[in-house]
Amino acid sequence: MPDEQRPLGIDAELILAIQKGDLDAFEALFNKYKGLIFRTALAITHDSGTAEEVLQDCFLKAYTNIERINPELPISPWLHRVAVNLSCNALKKHRWLEPLENITERLFSDNGASPEGAAELGELSGMLRQMIDRLPLKHRVVVVLHYLQEFSLPEIAYIIDCPVGTVKSRLHYARQVLRVGLEKEYGRMVPTVTELGMEVVL
């Protein structure tokens, strides 16, 4: 099928419509991605007010730069790239962080673990929240994008504007820090994935 006859995806159709001045299409795009962008901003900034500001600023940038957005490319990585930059800038301004609440739901999920395993899971999750909160921001961001939003390594590399190898090394560093920290706090080797039914290998 010639390129000009290839069916467009929903996002591409929305972007093309926005580029023609269709505000309803912009509202549809906002409604589709506002939850994802807000969750990313909240996971980084840990403040709902700041996350809401990031969300609004992110889509303001999308609207003002809509003519430069290629409808043939996925819009989600572009939006997340803007949101991550805005979130990091907000942290630099405010210089504070609050305890992480939700990311361990993606890092550690109960997939039919035994009652004993579930109890250990809860204990480990609480420790993990504190340790992720203490990660350097550049490592915390890749953890959020990979485990909370499930972006691939190449997508994360685009979002934070660095080589894929850098993303891999930051994830590796974060996992090592979390594993060592958990083993130190837990007093023994951290249970394996199969023992606790966890999705992530630290």
C-alpha cells in the first residue's frame, strides 16, 4: 500500500486535526494522555499540585509546538520527554521530595504469592519506597519511566535525551543500590522473584 494510502492511527489523526485548528481534537488528545502524564509527574515530584502544573505546562507546550510535531511518530514519548524535563526543573526549584507512594505497585506486584510471601512483599515494598526516594534524580527518573510507565529502553533514551547505554547503566545502578540497600535493611539476601511472585529482578 502506498504511504499516502496507509491508514492513520488515532493519535496521528488528532495531531493533524489540531494542526488545522481543531480544538476538540486537542481536548481528545489531552483526555487520552492526561492520566499517564500526571502519574509520571507525580512519581517524580511527589506533589499533586506540582504534577498538575507539569500536566498543564506539558500540554501547553504540545499545543504551541503542534506544527513541529510529526504525526507519523508516537506522541507519548514526546509528551513524556516534556513532562520529565518540567518535573526535574520543578524539583530543582523547590528542592524537596516527599515519600514515594505508588511506584512499588509496578516494581513489586503480588502474582499469587503465599501468605508468608505476601507479608514479606509488604515489608520489602515499604523499604523500597524509601530507598527509591533517596535515589539520585537521574536514576529515579529511569526507574519511574521503565517500571511505572513501562517504556522501553530506546523510548526512555529519547525521553531523557541520552544514549540507550546510559539508560541501561542507570537502571543497573538503581537496581544494584536497591538490592544492596534492601539486603542491608532486611538482614539477609532479598528473596528471589519466584519466592515472592515479583515482576522485577533486583
